[in-house]
Amino acid sequence: MADTNTANTAVHPTEAEGVVREPLVLNNRSLGWITERICGIVENRQPFIWWVLFVPSVLLFLCLVFSLVYLVSTGVGVWGMNHPVAWGWDIVNFVFWIGIGHAGTLISAILFLTRQKWRTSVNRASEAMTLIAVMCAGIFPGFHVGRFWMVWFLAPVPNSNAIWQNFKSPLLWDVFAVSTYFIVSVIFWYIGLIPDLATLRDRGKGIAKKLYGFFALGWRGGNRQWHHYEMAYLILAALSTPLVLSVHSVVSFDFATSVVPGWHTTIFPPYFVAGAIFGGFAMVLTLMLPIRKLYGLEDLITGKHVDNMAKIILLTGTIVGYAYIMELFISYYAANKFEGDAFHMRILSGPYTWAYYCMFFCNVIAPQVFWFHWARHNLWMVFIIVNFVNFGMWFERFVIIPTSLARDFLPGQWGYYSASWVEKLMFAGSFGMFFMLFLIFIRFLPIIAVSEVKGVLPESDPHYHDWKRLREKRRGAGK
Amino acid sequence: MSNTTSSSSELFGYVAEFSSATDLYHAAEKVRDAGFRRWDVHTPYPIHGMDHAMGLGKSWLSAIVLVGGITGSSVALFLQFFTQVSLYPTVVQDKPINVFTLPAFFPVTFELTILLAAFATLFGLLSIIMLPRWNHPLFNSSLFSKFSNDGFLMVIESRDPKFKREKTKELLEEIGAGKIEEVNY
């Protein structure tokens, strides 16, 4: 602890040495205000626009259910895939959604370990987004296996001929990686929720009090509980950090360990991880910008938060751009005929060059606007750019997956793949499911981590009032 | 619950409210130095440095997690070697069917290590802090429910060997407590 002499120069850490940090919560909001504002979203009636968004989302979700029923009852032939393109929109959508599911754990784990306190305002919603995105992702490979009722073959139990899974296959690694990621993210999210559920319990009445109380497990907020709770949170952050980096690496192994030209590259794991963070942050901003406006959370999710996330998008987008260019360079430099042809067709002569340039513009060129301060602070600009990124990241997966397959080793079987209406309806329906579940989350759970935001207020520091008294004393002495 | 009819055998302890994190922090230091054992501070968020002010050591949850992680790695390695090498060797991708196939087993080993460590964290945490426990004497107190909003509370239990009905109340007043409430079982 600082003794009185040194403390005289720095009244409070945020004011030390003339460096004034932007506060994380604006307008000097009190603890009570934070509770009221965030819990109020759950306790009060939802605004009309909530219903305007919810009803179409449910309808779109029903389209997903319909297309899945149609798919299972008819057969996978209703998808537009045929040899050699056996991985089409289904796997593109899987990788797209799982990529979006990376931002939440990145915010909650990596930014926690690196002590980025601004994460507290956005971590809850982005973790929920992660869980929902992983659920959306899980549907696609599940139905991609063709006979959905055989999906239990993926679980580590022997099948009816007593043959076990092939643990050397990246596809099985993927099953383990994605399901572990989902379960660990649920645990992380739930442990973070416990204190906030207790807040809702203590404010609630009747059935709400009972339900929130049940899930709050009887949390009492004692320091003898916080003491172990904080350790648990730290450990989960430390476990999730390598996990989040491993998941998309393992997804990229599905491609990188094969011999298809255009897939068989060692740059895939870092390139996929950077792309996942990039796409995930874009989706976080796509959701958070309307939410902060709609529910009046501008004091909690401030311009600083948007600015920081825009900077991360700029950084990861530039890494992705580097990977695109490096891929081209290596295919030229390695002088492998098949590899060279694959990339030649990707960017110059192939049937899908439009998709490549679409991807390149959305992912690499568009985010460069974020170099400018005004662009990061103009919310409409941010919203437009992040939607370019959402769009571009889907195209990235499309460029990698079907276009590499459509031009494989035998020119005799080259073709042009385009999705059937069932695939398109499924993709639209997965968005319906995503928004439906997210709106349900907004309705029933605190979208901002109440206890964590309280912990980053200046007066939450146990020495805040000591410093304040000291400052008053010093001012008194100066007169 | 009424406080007037209580006899000392029914008393659970005192709930005392403090005005800020700073006051609670300094009060905790004094209660620690007075030698109390069965007491706690209840706050809306974890207060930085409170472990020190209360004299708590490092949490030993990490030991449980380590055991969980080691179990995860062992289970994964056993599962893969047993099924792929000894029970039913499948020759695919020209990979060996002996111990040298280890690199191909790395991803699943890693994932299961994380998975079991995470389960150990969750269940270890819940056992150490003794949750779920939906019924607790403190929930009888109206003052206590402030902890989850903006209250900085201290609870001293009557089970503490140093607890004296009058003296402890005086101590709480002396170290700056505002409202003090008796809580019964």
C-alpha cells in the first residue's frame, strides 16, 4: 500500500502523473443505478421493437425446422451438392457460425487475462452470442452426415460392429473441440451469471424470485465465496484462452490436413483464428450497437468500447488480409503446379473469382476505414463496416470450401456448384434461430454483467475514499 | 422476522452495514485483528484486496482443477491408445498403429484435459463455497438483501468463540457500522 508521502502526488490512480483515463462508466453512475438500469430490462415490459424483431425471427426459425424435416424425410439430395463438391453451404455455414462464436470467449477469457477492464460491459452479451452461434453451427455438420439418426456415431462409443471412431481423423478432433468449447463456454457463462441471478432474485417477486433464486444457487456474495469464485473465474479464463485458439485451429485442420489444392496449407490455423475473432467482433458490434441505443445503455457501453472493438476488427482484418496475400505468394513461390492452378483459378480465371473479390473487399479493404478516429466514433459508419465484415466472412468460407473442391485434380469432373433453395432456407433459418434465442436472452437474463461493471467503478476501489480524503486534506493545506 | 422475541440460542449473528468499500475494508482489518473467525463481508462485487484485509490465504481451488486436468489427459490417452492401438487397430492415412501415432492423438487429449479441468473448476467451486444452498438464515434479514445491489455488509456469526452479544455489537459500532440488524435462525 502506498504510504502518505507517495500518495500525495497521485490522488487516484486514474489521475496519476496527469494521465486521465476515460472512465469506463460515464456520468458518475452509482451502484444502484447500474443495478436498476440493467435489471430493469428484464423486469419491465419489452419495447415494441422487441416484438417486431422477435416474431419474424421465430418465423424464420420455423423455416429452418421445415427445411430440416424436408431434408431428413427426403434425403441429402435436396441439397445442391454433387461430386466433387461434397462440402457446400452446410460446411460454409458451420465454419461461419463457429467463427462468430469466438468473440465471446475471447472477450471473457483473453481480455480478462490481459486485464482489459472495458470487457465487463460487453462480455455477458457476447458470451451469450457465442453459445447461440455454436448451437447454430452444430446443426449443419449434424445434418451434413446425411442420416441424422446415425449422428451418435460421432460419440466415443463403438458402433454396432464394435468398431471405434478413428481418433486420427481431424473430423473427430473437430467433434471434441466444438463440443468441449460449447460446454466450457456454458460453464464460464453460468459462473459469471450466478451473482447477477442473485441480484434478480433479491429484487424479484413471486415466480421470478423462485426461478432466479433456483439458478442463483443461494449465492450470498460473501468474501469467503468471492475469494474462491474469483479463482474459479481466473482458472476458467486460463483454460478458455488456449481452448478458443484451439477450436478454430482444429476446424482448419479439417481442410489443412487434406490434400486438396487450396486447402493444404500450413497458414490455415492462425489465419482461421484471426478470421474468427474478426468475424466474431463484427457480430458483437452488430448486436451491441442497436441494444445500447434501444435500452439506453450509452453510459455503460461507451464510445470507448466501440472504439476498442473497432481497433480489434482493424487489427484482425489486417492479419486476415496478410494471410490472403501470403497464401497467394506461397502458391507462386512453392511452384507446385496444382496449388498454383488452384489459386490462379481462384483469383483470375475460375468461375468463382467474383466471390474472391467480394471477400477481399469486405474483409481487407472496408475495415481500413477504422484507421480514422471519426470512423470509429461514427456509429452508423461502424455499423455499416461491421456488416461488410459479416458478409465478407461468409464469403471467405465460401471461397475456401466449394471453390477449391469445384476444381480438383481431374478436369473431367469440374463443375459449378450453386446452392439449392433448401440450403438457402436453412441458412436464413439459422439466422432466425440466432436472433430468436438472442432476443429470449435479452428478455430473461441481464445482458451486462452487473457485478463486474460495479467492480470497475472508481469508488469500488477500497482505497478510493482514502484518496479522496487525502485530496481534500491536501487542498485544505494548500489554502 | 422479529428481533425482539429472540433468545441468544436462536441468534445467528449480526448484519452490519457500512457506507463504502473503503469503510468496509478498514473495518474488516479491525475484525481480523480482533481475532474473529466466523465472519464474512458481503458485497455486490469482489473487493480488491479484501482477502488480505480478512486474512484469507490463496484459494486452493487450483489443486482440484489440476487433478481434473490430469484425469482428463489420462482418460483421453487411454481411450485413444486402447481403442486405436490395442483393441481394434485401424490403419488409416498411413499412420502407425503403435506409440508413434501419439501426435495424431494430441488434439483430443488437449480438449479432454480442458473439459475435465473446467468441470473440476465448476464442481470444485460449488463444493468449496458450499452451494447450492437455497435456505440460509441470512435470507431472513431484510438488510442482507442489499448486498446484491449496493450494500457493503459485514456478518459476524454467534458461533464465533469470540462472539459476545453486547460486546460484538459495540465493536461493530466502534468500527463504523451504520445499521446493525440481529438475524435469527
